[in-house]
Amino acid sequence: MTVVAQEADSDLAKKLSNPVASLISVPFQLNYDHGFGPEHGDRETLNIQPVIPFSLNEDWNVISRTIIPVIWQHDVAGPSGNQFGFGDITQSFFFSPKEPTAGGIIWGAGPVFLLPTGTDDLIGSGKLGLGPTVVVLKQDGPWTVGALANHIWSVAGDGGRPDISSTFLQPFVSYTTSDAWTFTLNTESTYDWKADQWSVPINVQVSKVVKFGSQPVSLTAGARYWATAPENGPDGWGLRVAMTFLFPK
């Protein structure tokens, strides 16, 4: 690989560490978690997560970030058998300046929506939700440090299902090398205000930007440890692998 190609791949890798970068990407992220309920059930979740930026004017972008979960699970609620289908879709829109602030801060804010697309009561909430979301980060040389957060309240849906008031916090730090390797540490923590419970997985992962022909792709592998979770939630170690298709302008 030439030096110019390495620099281009490294730039793509750094953009992937920025949730509001002006880069179309389509990640397919597969997660495995274990330990649900008294039967220590298993869950595999394929998150399809297209990120599409739109230019509003010469100063502002809006970035659409969608999470479409496809879930396979077994005995997650005692001897509850198998479920397979779509979970609830999370749709975020970040309004973000095209240029960082004078201090190098990159930020975006906007609304987040929870869509009740779950195809089974054990993999969907049955609720329509909405709330605010924000991301703040700084990229300095090979380092990216920041945090993404949102809060969702349920506003409609099945009256027989529990209401939702949930905060999501994702602090992250990553280091990208000159040959497009990225090492990332983050949490994807959720606080359920109705149940007064935290879910805190700590994720460590490594990614590499490669090309299949002319198509740039980021390949990711990692592990997570559940530092805390509800009593019927996952525990111990989980796994993550991902393939992200990149479409630079």
C-alpha cells in the first residue's frame, strides 16, 4: 500500500470514530451476550446502522443515524424458548456545524425516536418514544475523545406495556494509527429510570480499514464485559464483530 493510500485509509478510520462525520457508512454489527434470566439465556443481535449526512447549507449538516436490530434469542426470560425478529428501531438526527469550534470541539444535537417495530413482545417495547440526543468530541492527532448521549421517554403505544424513561451514555476514546488500525474503548451504558437500574457493558475493540477492490470497508472485532446489568440481564463476557461499508465523497 502506498503512503498516499495509507493516509486516505487513516483519514477514513478517523472519520469512523466521529459519529457526526460527513461520511456515508453502513455498519453491520453482530453482538453476542449470555446470562439472561434464570436459564442463562443467549442473545445475538445484528445491528444494521446506516449513517447518512445531508448538507443543509454552507455551515451545517444534519446526520441521520439509524439502528435496526435483528435479534435471535433463547430462554432470555426463563424457559421462554426461541424468538427471532426485528427489535425496536432507534432513529437519531444530529444537527452539526461543518467546522469544529475554535477550540477544536466537534458537536451535534437533535431529536431521537424509538419506533415500536419489535416483532415479538420479548424483543420489542411496544412503545413509541422520543427525546433529545447530543454528541461532543475532539480529535487531536491520532486520538478521538468524546461522548454521545440521549434520553427517551415513551409517548404512545401499548398501554399494557411498561412506560419508558431511559438515558443512554456512551463515552469513548480511540486511537488511530497511520496504517488505519483503530483501537477503541467505550461503554454503552443505559439507566432505566422506571426500574432504577443500570446496564453497563465495557467494550474494547480493534478495527482496520481495508479495500475489497475499490470498496473501502472497516472490519472490527472486540469483546465486552458487563460491569453491571439488571438481575435478569446479561452477565460476564460478550463478543462483537462488525463490517462497515464506507462511501466517501
